[in-house]
Amino acid sequence: MFIARQPIFNKSMKIYGYELLYRVDLNSEEFANVSSTSATASVFGGLFEQGLNQIVGNGKAFVNFDYDFIMSDTIGLIPSDSLVIEVLETVKIDEALIERLKYLKGMGYKIALDDFKKDVFSSIIPIADIIKIDIINTPLDTIKYDVKELLSQHITILAEKVETEEDFRKAVDMGFQLFQGFFFSKPKIVAKSNDKNYSKIQYSRILQELRKEEPSFNRIANIIVSDVNLSYRVMRVMSNRRKDPFNSVKLALQYMGLIELERWIHVLMLQSISKDKPVELIRMSLVRAKFGEHIAIHSKYRNRRDEVYTMCLFSVLDAMLDQSMKEALEKILISDAIYDSLVYQKGDLVPILKLITAYEQANWLDVHKYADIIEIDSNKLFEGYLKAVKWAAYVLYTFI
């Protein structure tokens, strides 16, 4: 089973929920012999077993359903306040389906119409809570009248495949309330922020000391204690580890250890420089880092797990700083392999980044392709992805 998730934001760039994109098996021939109902049932069972909140947190899960699954009782496994039922445009609409959707809506489930086509969905528009419009296939300039009409019926409109900040702003101005796409993970190249660069340099001083053959705890502690905010954050992390208090930052650092300290400093730096960005951006960075580490451990990169972790953690640094990746990595001590992968998209670590981005976008053919290149058992991917999602949630809970 393979499940990816794509974030859905409100106008304030807060998470409303995630669309869950899934596949039972990466083997295309096997998948071709499995009905969509069986595939959905398999994933639904997995979600019920794992706990939906482990995948979507406090947000809503948007899941695509075909006719047979909508008519089944299995939907009842997931609480109505957590699930949005997406009706595919290929679903046959008849009286039985209409009555079933009315019943589910009465039970508290939200109904969304996917890839909206007015002529296809006309009979069930009054039942819908949310209508999704693919703004690549149906450009915003061509649907102004339809948007006004839907808004007049008090229906929430979701813009799908929003890939640029310009599209997001335009959709907001038109009245869209929800937004799905990867626009949030792309940089807006503007004038450099001195505050952000200062934070990056401060953290880089610590990382530089950590990279020495014999790092000095005293020097590291002196850098940290000179910054009240950083001291607080480091002590807060360690206070979650044990009951006995620490008498000093230095003792906390010694308890933490060098390798773990380096990782937490990376996380703290990203949280600091992304404070005016959507939380989902740092969540993406954290999920990628832990997922990348899992991939490395179970592949031919097993001896480079820390390098892969760092590369994936910094993979959206450009979007956090609104700079080119080359500028964003200035004065950060990283290996040539990480630098070449992130700046030039070349080198032997690139396949891991490509696998992760393909997984995020539910591009299952590319996932299969890069899993073979990396030499990882594809059955290990969802396990690692779920662990990464859980770990990212823990880190965000600790720091934000």
C-alpha cells in the first residue's frame, strides 16, 4: 500500500486538510487487475488500522471514492468530522447515489465534487459542500461566472493545481476559499532579508564548530547562551527527554550528544528562518529529511544516511529564504554532493530527491523507477513515509 498526501490550505495558509492519494501496488500490471473499489477498501482499512490522525493530524482527509464504495458501509469506519468524500467525475450519477450522498451528508460527512464539470455534476451540486476546480485544465479567466454562481449557493470552492503565488493571489481575489498545489514550496525571489541571513549565520557558526575534528562544547555553549531564544529552544528540547533539570546549557548539550545536536540545530535554524512562512513548508522539510533517511537506510545509500538527511532537510531552503538555492546555501558547510544535488540537480544523491518528490506528487511510475535505481524494496516506502509524518508532527509540537 502506498499513500501520499497533498496539503490543502485556507486563505490564511493554514492547513485545512490533506488529499490522500493512494495505490495498492507499484506494479502497474498487478494494479490493473485490482478494482478501484478493492484498492480503496485496502487503503481505507490501512487508514483505520494506522489511525487517520497519524496521517492528517487535526485536518480533514479528502479521499476519492467511486460509485460502489460510496454505496458501501465501509465509509462509516472513519469519523464524519475527519473525512471529506470526493465524488469522482467518472461516477455514474443516479437516484440511488443522490439519496446515498444525502444520507452521508446528514451523518456529518462533507461532500466534495472532484474535477468539477457543471454538466456532469448538475444534479448533485445542491448536495455538495466543496467543489474542486482544476485551474490548469480550466483557467481562472474562463470560470469567473461559474465561481460567482457557486459562491451564491454558499458552496466552498477549492482551487486545485495551484502552482504559483500569482495563481494563489488571483484565486483568492476571485473568491476561492481553499487551495491545493505546491505553490507554497517555491521561492518568491525578493530583496534579501538581513534578519533571516543573520539567523542563518548564527546557526552556521554552531554547525561549523560541530564539523571540526574535536568540537568544543564550551564554544558551542557560548554561542547558544548568547542568544536567549536559542538557549530556550535547546533547553526545551532536552527538558522533554528527562525529568531531572539541567544546571546549564553545557550539561544539556553533553547529554544530547554531537550528532543529535547537529540535527536539532538544523531544525531550529529552519524554524527560525521560516517564521513568516506556512508551517507546512517546514513540515515538508522535516518529512523529507526523515523519509530520506529511511530510504537511505534501506537502500544502497545506507552508509550515507546523515548526508541524505541533511540534503532532504535543506531541499526547500530556497522557498524559506525567498532566494535562489545557491544564495540560500551560502555560508552553510555542506558536502559537495549535497550542494550539487540541491543547486545543480546533479550527482549521485539526486535519485533520492526525485523519488521523494515523485512520492509527494503520487507519481507512482516515477516512484517505481527511482526505487529501482536506489535499490530499495518499494514495500518499505509507506512505512518510512508514515514514520516521517509522525516524527515531523512531534518536532512541530515541540517547537511551535
